[in-house]
Amino acid sequence: MLKYVIIFSLLGFLLSKFIEEDKTVFGVFLAISVIWGLSSAPIWGLVTFGELTLGYGISKALTRS
């Protein structure tokens, strides 16, 4: 479980650095979450979206300070 938190948070962090526009970043997050949810279970897609958003939030918090 912890492995996926680290992987998806890191992925969210990196995507927020490479993609400039916020709408595009969240569109990619949504696509990844839907694909992950369809491949495992819908609840894990929702959790994945949260983990990606966590990485995004960390990225934005570090760039503001």
C-alpha cells in the first residue's frame, strides 16, 4: 500500500512540474485515476486521484516558499 502512495504522489509531483496548465494536469490525473480504477476497483481510482493531488499540492507548496 505504501508503495502506491509513494509512486502516485511522486507521479503527481513530477506531472505538476512538467505540465504548466492546471486544467491539463487535473485532466491527466483524472485519466490515470479512471484507468487505475477500471483495472483494479473504483475505490482505488478515487484513492489514486487523492495521491496524485497530494503530489501536486506538495509541488505547489514547495514552489511558493
